[in-house]
Amino acid sequence: MIALLLAAAVSTARLDGIDAAVHESIAKGETPGAVVLVESRGHILLRRAYGSRAVLPARENMTISTVFDVASLTKVAATATSVMILVEQGRIQLSDPVVRHIPEFGAGGGERERVTIEHLLTHRAGLPPDDPLGLYTGTAEEIFARKYREPLKSAPGERFVYSDAGYEVLGELVRRVSGERLDVFASKRIFRPLGMNDTTFLPLAHGILPSRIAPTEKRLDHWMRGEVHDPRAWPLGGVAGHAGLFSTADDLAKYCRMILGGGRLGKARVLSPLGVEALTRPRFYGDGDARALGFDIATGYSRNRGDLFPVGSFGQTGFTGTSLWIDPASQSFVVFLSNRVHPDGKGNVGRLRSVVATIAAAAAEEDVRQKARALTAKVPVPARAVKAGVDVLIEDGFRPIAGKKVGLVTNVTGRARDGRSTVEVFTSPEAKKAGVSLTVLFSPEHGFWTDTDSPVEDDVDLKTNLPIRSLYGETRRPSPGDLEDLDAVVFDIQDVGTRFYTYLTTLGYVLEEAAKAKVPVVVLDRPNPVGGERFEGLTPDADKLSFTAYHRIPVRTGMTIGELARLFNEERKIGADLTVVRLSGWERSLWYDETGLDWENPSPNMRSLAAAALYPGVGLLETTNLSVGRGTDTPFEVMGAPWLDGARLAAYLSARKIPGVRFTPIHFMPDASMFADRLCSGVRFTIVDREALRPVALGIELAAALRVLHPLGWEVSRLGALLANAETLKRLEAGDAPEAIVASWKKDLDAFAVIRAKYLLY
């Protein structure tokens, strides 16, 4: 307790600098007053009002509860968040062309039809910062009709130009798609659920007293107080995607807490954790900054901001003198509100905002460090520092391949803990000192850069000028010519723990061809990302082995790729000279996010650990007439089809009480693969207990539910490709209960358990 009190004292002392900075700015006439709120890990470090709310026509003291015109904070708190809610509802996708939802947007011709929703959110649509004020006469419909006829200033995606015009279109997009004006939609789905009761467009119409609102400038014969300051939002009726929102520091703090809480505040859920991640992750880099969907992201010291807020933190500023900044690493945020445009529009708080952010960041960091020291003094925290096979190889001085000419089977998942690719490791000075000579690269399905779902051609690595031989093109095996001059073949690829993920078959083929050529094989082991304790599912029939079923192992393997190499080599009597460089620090109970290793997408549609956890079951169904989310932002976390009733399916599955997963109805439109550009009804899978999840059993539950609900629409016969098990397919076609089908695998799983035990390394 004493340690925690000392931590609070240290943080408070650090924040005294904010008082001095704000008072100095007020004395210089840069702003009449301000409200600052700083919070870290749920602990408010500072919540204070400074100076005056108004100086003309009469002076009024600033209060914590003052309502401000937050200007461009509208972009993130209302517009971008509303757009992401529509994405999660499946009503739009970030990759959708804007003209799909607003056909008139293409009236200006040129490349306007290529502008996507994501282009608008990231200010890369080719639109100007602002449209000419002369367009803003008449009704909102007339204004937008004129705006849509304006030509683009650059090609979509070509340049970053911070654009109010783009966010005006996004506000209209929300109205078109939802059927509700932006202010109504955001109120219902963001502000009211979060208890942001002082946050609204058109505050005077919603009962907020003028005396509580900070005035801005004088318009005609009166002070603007509760009227939007922005000259383009005003003719749009005060409701626009780029400006028009009014709020308080306490209300914006609730929004920040929701973002830090993964989309939830208390019992209110605004976004899913995936939605928050999609909203706030970097989308592109340039000019020293990165951009998310609306948010600016800190990448270190930024000449555009000047503050020292931590790398990876994100936020937004507003013209009237407002800002919010959020740091997920320290679970802290800063809300800064001022009306610097009062009374004459000449105020400037750019430097003050940076100073406040920098001081707050330092205080929050110290707060976190002090609390951590206080807690760790009592409770030892176990450290996980798993080392992949390549890291162990480096520590061992490259002993298994020292002095050898080697070929490397790899892709972008081959990476050491220090961030270097295995190719970089093998061409490094320390590798050359050990006599390692890397002469050829081999790439599996999805290519060396894991960026394609098509057959892969031979290529050249531009960094090293080494040839890349494709093992997923005209041939799927290394040729004798590829191997004849090698002393060893090294295999370093991240698997996902699923039998039909084809990197396992590539491993088997490499072992076979290396054995024929009498070339040793060294497998650099990597963790099974979904843990190594459980194996699950059906095994393929002996006559149905294929490129997606190399050996008779269950769908969820429960083994590392090194262990499977040992199993393949012995059980198939391949006879390769095999060495497995073991992991260090890995335990079978660990999931990938508990290893400390960086996640690299092992294939274009395997974008998260959640996708890998669901893949053994959801992936089973993708050879049928279903979309499993390829061509969306969340492959394998959604499933649907134009002919499917997602609401009925979600209700049916929920009633089954399937462990570890929750089902919600969704509409989505893939932009690639099955049902590209067609609206699908389906379900979203949310993992609520990954230890309880049995993904292959889930796949059978999905198949059985589709058989019941859509006996004519779903083509069950096409399920056999990845099942590779005639009895299971027959049982599904006959309508057997899912639990009976799962129970029928026990004999084969018991036999596999005996075989598996011989090859476990951990």
C-alpha cells in the first residue's frame, strides 16, 4: 500500500508541469481556458479545469463539466467508430467501393469509382482537404450532389491528404447504409450505451444549457454557443462526419476507456476487440507518421506533432483546440479540451497540446513502472521467452550446418526473435564465419512472401539475389537438380497445427526427396500456435491421402512441425537423415501469444491466433458452397452464403451450447474467393474460452446444423475433400447427431495417441 501511495505521489508531482504550461498559455492569450484529464490503468492522475470558459461578452470560469465543440474529434468518436460498427454488422466492408453504397459519389467521373471506404477513413481517397465553400448552399442533398461532381485531386491510395471532405462523405455513408442520420446512429450505438450523456450533435436541441457550453467566435450578431464552429458543418445542419460533435472531458474519457477495454465499458459493448484492433492498427506509413482508421499513430518523435507520446499510441486533434490521445501499452489516455478560437479565432494551442501530451505520457509511464514494481515485489511474474529453432541454432554456433552448403525452405514466418528473417540469419557475418553457405531458397504454397492464393512461380530474392524454387507450381517437390550440390536442406516454416494446412505435406515431400538424394534435412522447430496438448478430429482414410492429407493424422495435430517431421520420417519409412533443432522454453500448454514470439501471418488468410484456433473446424467446410470469410477482414471467424439464414443458424448453434464459442448473426460481402461481391448471411464466431474450444467438433456441429436448416441449399457432398473420411461423410449425409460422429473417431485417436507419444520432444 505504501508503495502504491508513493507511485501516486510521483505521478502527481510529474503532472504539476501541466498546470504551469496551461497557465502560461492562458497568460499569453493562446486560449481562454482548458480542461485536462489524464488517466492510467483506471486511475485518474489529473482532472482539472483552468482559466475561463468565456471572456466575452462577460468572463465565465471554466468548469470540468464544460461542453466543448470538439471539432475533428468527431471523426474518430462518432464517424470512424460508427463505420466500424457497420463493418462488424456485416453491412459494409472496408474494401467496398464508396459507389456501392452511394452511387452518386461517382458522378465526377475519373477514378472516383475506385475510392473505397478505407481510402476515406485513412485520408487517401484523392479528395481535397476541403471542398469549396461555394458548394455549400441549399439542402444537404444538394450540397452532396455538387460535392460528388468534383474531380479527384490524385488517384485513390496514392497520397495522404488530411481531408474533411472525405469524412463528410463517411457521415453520409452511415446514413445511407443504416437508414439513420449520423447523430442518431452514433447516439444509439455509442454515446448512450457508454453513458456519454453530454455528448451529442446539436446540443441546444438536446437540452444542454447554453451556459454550460464554451463559446467560440462571433457569427453575424451573436456568439456561437452550441452552434458548430466549422463553416462546412454549419450549412449541413450541424451534423457532419468531420465536425459537429459536442462533448465533455468526462464523456470523452468514457470513450477512451471503451477503446482500451477492447470495445467494452462496463456492461456496454460497442465494438468487438477485433473491431478496436481494426480501427486502431496502422494502415500505412509516411512522412514520419502512421495512420489508422481516423487516428494518427505515434511512430516515435513526429515533426507534425512534436510530442513524445509512446510509439504505438494513437489519437486525434480538433481545430477548436481539442485532442485525445490513447496509449494501449500503458493503458493510459489524455483528454485536452479548449476553445482556443474564442474570442477572435487567433488562439493557438498546438504547442500546449504537445507539452501536455509529453508530460502526461511520462507520468503515465512512471505510474505504470511504480505499480509494477510494487506488485512484482510481492508476486513473482513468470517470464516466457520461448526461442524458436532458428534462435537455438544461432546460439549453438550453427553447429548442425556449419561448413555446409545449404538450401532453405522458408517464407516470412521464418524469423528469429531479434526480428531478422532466417534468410538474413543464414547470410549474416556470424553464419558465414561458421562456414554456412546459403545457395538456394524454396517456397511452399502462398509463396516466399505468403501473399498469394494462386500457384507460385520460381522467383529471385532481391535482397540476396538467391533463386527461389517454388514448391507450389509446376512441381511440389524439390527436383534432384535442386538438391545435387547441397550438403543440407533446412526447413523453417510456421505451421498452424492443422492437418490440411499444406506446409506439412511440403515438409513430407522435402523429406522424401532429400532422402533419395542422400541430403540431410534440418528442421528448425516452431511452436504449435494452438498448443501441443490436445489432438482432435478424424484421421483420413488410407486411400484418400493427398496434398491436404499427407499422413493419417487427426485434423488438429497437437504436435510441433519438428515432431511431425520425426513421425513422418519413421512411420512412412522415408529414411531421411533428419535433425530437429528443438525449441527452448516451450511447454505443450502454451498458445502462441504466450511464447513472446512475433506473429507473422503464415498465409494471406491466416491473420490471427483466433483464426488459427477456429481453422481446424471452420476450414473443413470451405470446399462446399460456403464462404468461410476469405475476402473479408476476418477469415475463418465468419461463415455464410447468399442462400443461408444467419439468424436461424446462430440461434440453432447457440441452443446447442457448444463449448468455448459464441455465435452472432452477421451479413458480409467478400471481395474475393467464394461469393465475391455478393451479400452473404451467416454467423460470426467469437471465442470465449479457447481452452474449452474443440474446433473440429465445432466443424461437425456446423455441418450438422446446415444439414438440418438448409438440406437443399448446402451441398454436403462437397465436404469430403478435406474430411478425407468416407464414414464421417456418410454419417453427416445420414443426419447422425454431431456427438455420435465425434465419438466414432475414438478408436483411431487412441491408436494415434500411442504413435504420437514416440515422437514428442517436449
